[in-house]
Amino acid sequence: MSENKDQKFVYDFTEGNRDLKDLLGGKGANLAEMTNLGLPVPPGFTITTEACKVYLESGSAPAALRDEVSAHLAALESKMGKKLGQSDDPLLVSVRSGAKFSMPGMMDTVLNIGLSDESVTGLAAQAGDERFAWDSYRRLIQMFGKTVLGVEGELFEDALDEAKAAKKVTVDTDLDAADLKKLVKVFKKIVSKEAGREFPQDAREQMDLAVEAVFNSWNTDRAKLYRRQERIPSDLGTAVNICSMVFGNLGPDSGTGVAFTRDPASGHAGVYGDYLQNAQGEDVVAGIRNTVPLADLEAIDKASYDQLMTIMTTLETHYKDLCDIEFTIERGQLWMLQTRVGKRTAGAAFRIATQLVDQGLIDEAEALQRVSGHQLAQLMFPRFDEGAKTTLLGRGIAASPGAAVGKAVFDSYTAVKWSRSGEKVILIRRETNPDDLDGMIASEGILTSRGGKTSHAAVVARGMGKTCVCGAEELDVDTKRRRMTVGDTVIEEGDIVSIDGSTGKVYLGEVPVVPSPVVEYFEGRMHAGADDADELVAAVHRIMAYADRVRRLRVRANADNAEDALRARRFGAQGIGLCRTEHMFLGERREMVERLILADTDGERDEALSALLPLQKQDFTELFEAMDGLPVTVRLLDPPLHEFLPDITELSVRVALAESRKDANENDLRLLQAVHKLHEQNPMLGLRGVRLGLVIPGLFAMQVRAIAEAAAERKNAKGDPRVEIMIPLVGTVQELEIVREEADAVIAEVEAATGTTLKLSIGTMIELPRAALTADQIAEAAQFFSFGTNDLTQTVWGFSRDDVEASFFTAYLEKGIFGVSPFETIDKDGVGSLVRHAAKLGRATRPDLKLGVCGEHGGDPESVHFFHEVGLDYVSCSPFRIPVARLEAGRAAAEAKGSDSR
């Protein structure tokens, strides 16, 4: 960014406030806020994030920065009555990072700046403690050497360990002044050798170099990785806080600590934190010495403890939230070094939000904003006991959350067989396909060595609420030998494995699982009561109830059978947004599909369709009964026909072996011919969706008839079927018009035959860019649009979702090309623009056009907010993601209302 000559780059703590986080960073803004509250904050000033941005873009600090820092430093020296670097009574300062969003431990800090060979003696005289002065000096050289000069930190640690070993002590507090003087010399030699320069004796040079180091730490690998993980923008920069030092290492009446106004793990009120006597802040963070519980401070220094408790109450009331506090006690004087809204577990987030409502600190709308769908998802899935001993085998992509334990099996047949015998199994495959559906249903979880978060295994697993780990490439899966190897470890079929779909970790043996009371609540098996789990459920219930009251978006389910539909209703679904009929063509019905594909005459084809018709009708009868009174969107057959035929390689081998034995099966020969005929280089862009209905006479008509007859029977039985027929992969209105004309004719026939008037709406999926761009034309023939964002993302980006996540998405994420996979959260600029454009065009043609989304994005928290913004009517997602979508739809509505009121 360009530098503005009138721009202010430095703010005293007395000048800022907590609303200036963009400029002063979180730490600087909160230090200013505490100063304004009259709390004991050591005086200091903040260099803004704007200065950091100039430095990072130009390679040098703003021209005006040095003079501004000099002016604020002079004011600080005047306030403190001492100067930086003076020999007799030196002012010492800390230089700390502080971005807008908390990035704990990711960026740099340097303490005790201002000490030198001369001033260390002045500090010793002023403090009356020679050991303290030399301890502070060795800390400065160590931190400065590592942070500013890039010296390997272990070299200092090794030297410190050698000093303790020579003295035959185990903790650094047992080293006296003479020991520390020797250590300072050793540290300075390390700096000289490793950095190629002497440790700077000029205090201002120390400070200026430390400021630059903090600026540079914004772009360290660990900071970049953390930002990607937490989805923090990379262009924010960090502020730098220069604060007068207060010392916790002045003896037993001094110390440092961290405090929380509530338990960040559970949300319960109480005294939570750690304290360490005779120490500086990094000692607590680094874990060099054992801390004591914060409650012990009451016995150590009751006056400081009581003052801290009062300040904690003040801060929580002021910030109206859990506060994370860093403090130092210097010879009985309490100083506040930092406060921020504290990070917390998912359970604590829900508890604290409702507790603060009960205390009158926030209202229900704010409580809803204090939680997230990601946190709710964490609460819904079972998890492994974190305290258990484990043997890690490897790690893949965390595709579907949860914790699953079972015997390793390597094919669906075995999974079903063992499951029916009462065994819990984990289905392990290189990758899954529709043939594995039975095995996936029977399994506790699915593990694949290939694929990503939107591979077949991942998408189906999420839909079923199954734990899934995909793309664990270090696992060598050998399905023929029924084994998996990881290095020297061999896992045979029947061996116990455990998979964590929340982390992607795979363990050998059984890891104990902790069940989720929140899922039991959503399924109606648990109610709010007195114990801890029930208290959490009560908090979730209250926030969900408010979200449901305020949300505009309705939430439907992706469900293909009555069982999933009933589960979806229990989870709060307001209909089915996607029933995938292809799942109805698997299993025992595959032979009927093969007969359809192999049909040479109209008669053979009609016979195959007639055999499928009653089975399809029964599927819909059960589904419409389960969802009576709610809309059900049925998608006609979508995938390529080759998915219903045997694998081309396996079939070729089978036929070749049979021919060599001269006992070839005529049906296998015909199947092989069909497989070759239907084989496509890119089947997802080939003969599928509406194209099937146009080139295979009677296929869609059979499905529409089954739907209409099931709906008519339901209506004649005094039910209330609300059915929507969806045509997939439409790219032009002419395709839709032809299919709709056929469908309308079939529906009219059923109405006449049953004496029933059916109100079946016909619409389409918008999953091709051309459909989105010509949505005004398509809306002339469609009563509703449902955005298929999985395929739309594929076709917009030119990605094959089954391949790209495992091949190069990791590199794209690491390089910052993606902040998150576009298959996980909708690409607002590309795919999202098409959704927005199509919605606008469609409603211009048909103002009452119903708009929904049925891709995986329908259950993604960030994507739900986007769909609210562009005016969709509903989102549809897998049953287990319905509560997440409900919550985020409420948050989106509350957020929009809050923005409007501002």
C-alpha cells in the first residue's frame, strides 16, 4: 500500500480503544481499552497494522515511522522518569506482536529490550537484585538472538542446560548471578558465531530491529499455516506493541500468570488459570517450569488475588464474554498485560452464550452469533477419548467427522456378512463406488487410501452420518490379499482399527469412544436435566429454538429412502430437497438395469422398464409416507449408465478366461459389448442426466409414472404428498421442454386412471454454467431451480472432484491459491456469481420461482450465509448436517438484521 504523508502510524495506549482492532490489532486495542477502564496497564504505545503493510509491501518502514516512535518513546520516558538504554536506571520495554485476530504463539515477541553490558549493572542496583538483572539480560539475548537474528533456539537451550548441569540443579531459578553472568557471555558468543555480528549494545537499535522482526513474523511459515487453518485474511498485517517492562522474575513476591473468567473447556464459572512465581511470561507458555493453579495465588498473595478477581469481573462484564487475561505481579503490584475474548471449546461456547443471556449481558440474537455451525458439528459426532493411549498408523483427509472402531474388512460383502453377525466393521478400500453402498451402510466407518472430501466415499458417508477418512496415501490397501500395510505394520482382515473423521487419524486397535448427547437430543432420546451433558443439551436447545424462529431459509434433507427421511424429520428437516433415484437401482435391481441396457428391441426395453416400475413406485410410496405434508424433490436418474454395469477390466478378464476355457457366457459377452459401447473418457460430462431421458425411450416416463402413482395413492389415502420432479443436468430450455411434455402426459394419464388431481411441480437442477447463464429461458419451463453446486463447481473450475483433492489441492491450499476447497465452501466470486446471476434471471422470468440448493454446500456454514444473501428459499443437505444448516440460517438472518439496524 502507498504511504500517506499525513497518516498516523503510532498511538499511545491512552489514544485507542477496542473498536480499533483493524488499526491497532487485538492486543493493542485491548490494552488501550483496559487503560481507558483505569486498570493497571504498564504505559506504552502501538505501531499500527498500516505501518506493517507498508513495510511488507515496500521492504522498509514508513519514512515517518521513526520520528513518530521517537516522539512516543520520549513521552513514555518522561512518564516513567527513566530513559531507554541509560546506564544507571534504564527503561526496559517489550516489543510484542498483535494482529486483529488472535494468533497465539504464531508471531514474535521480545522482552527486556534496553539491557546492555552497561545498563544491566544499573538495573541490578535499581532493583537491588543482581541475579534478577542478569537473568533478564540472558533472556533478552536469547529471545533477540532467536527472534531477530535467526539463531537456532536450541543452541541457547543447550547452553542453559549445560549451565544447570554444571551447577547440578534442574531449574533455572537455582542459577545465581555469577552463573548467569557466565551464561550471558556464552549466549553472546553464540550470537556472534551464528549471526555473524555482535549482540547490539545500543537500546534503540535493539528496539528498531525487534519491530522489524515482528513485522516479518507475519509471513513466517507457521503464521501462514495458522491463517489458512483459521481462515484469517493474509493482507491484514500485524500491529506492534511497545510496552514498559514490568517484572515477574524479581523474587517470590513476583510472578506471572494466565487467567480465564470462565473455564474455556466447559464454560463453567470459577477460578481458572495458571500462576508461576518468580518468572516472566514466556516461562508459563513454554512449560519450562511447573505452574500452580490460579486459585493458589490467594494463599501466595491475597491482595493481588482479590484485585485480579475484581478486574476479571470488570472485564467480563465490559466485554460481555469469556476473557483470556495475561498478568504480571511485580513485588506485590498487579499489572495487566493483555486481555482478549478467549478461545473455547464448542461445548463451552454454547453454555457461555446462554449463561450470558441469563445474566442479562447479551440478548438471544447476540448469543446466536457467539456460536457456529462448525462448533455444533463438533458436538454432534462421537469422539475418541483424548486421554487414551493410541498407536497411530497414519493420517488422511478428515472427510466425515466422528469416531469409529471396528474390524478391518476389504469388501462390501464381508462388511454386510460380519455386520449381520453382530460385528462392528471398518470398510477399507482404495476408493469406493456405488457397488460399495451396502458395505458402507453396514460399516461403522469408511477408510480409503484415495479420494478427497467430495469423493464418493466422503459424500455418501456424510449423507449417512458415517465416519470417513479418505486419501490416506501412506496406507497400502491390498483388497485381493485382504490386508493393509503401513511401513512394517500389517493389518489383516479382522484386525481392529479406529478412525477419526474429525482429524483424519487412523489408529491400530480400539480407541475408547465417547458418545454425543447432542445427537441423542436431536433424535429425541435425551432431554435437558441436571447433569453436565444435559446442561449442554439445554444450551443447544435454547439457541436452536431461537435460530429456528428468526431464520428465513428453510432447511431440507438429501435423503433417498424412508429411513433417512424419518431421521431427517427428527433432525428438523422441512422436506427433502434431493432424492437421488440412482441409489434405488443398485443391489438386487442391478440385473434389471442390465436388462434395460442390453435391450435390443422396444419390447425388451419395455419389459425391463415394466419390471422396474413397481419397485420404483414402492420406493416412492414409503418416502412420501415418511415425509407426508412436506415437499419432496425427486431427481430423475442422473449418473452415467456404465456405473450400473460391471467394471470393464474385471469383466474383460472374466470373459478372456472363459474364452480360454471355451465356456464363455453369452450374457457376459453382451455385457462386455455394452460396457465398451458406453465407455466414456469423461463420463461426468457424457451420457447422463437429462441426456439419458432423451436417448433412452421410456426411462424418465417410467420414473415419472412411479412417482405419480405413488403420490396418487398417498392422496387417496387422505395423505398430503407434495412432490417436485427434478430434471438433472439441463443445459438448454429445449431439453427441459421435451422431458416436461412427456412428464405432463404421463401425469395426466395417472390422474385420469386414479381420479386424482395431482399438483406435481417440475423443475430442474442448475449445475452447468450454460444453464446459469440462460436461466431466464429455462425458467419459462421450470417451476423451480435447485442449484447442484457440486457439479456446478466442477464445470466452472474444470475440476474432477474425485481426482483433484488428492492430487494437487494440498499444494493449492499451501500456496494460498485456495483459502479452503471450493468443494467445501462455495466459491463466491466464481460459482457464487453464477448462482446469484441465475437466481436474478430466473425470477425476472418467473417471480414465484422457488430456489434451493442441494449440493454439499447446503450444509456448509459459510455457504449457508451466502445462500441467504442471494435470496434462495431453502438449502438441502445430508440429515446429520440439518441442525448445522438450521443454526447457520438463523445466524445469517440475525446478522443481516443487525447490519440493517446499523
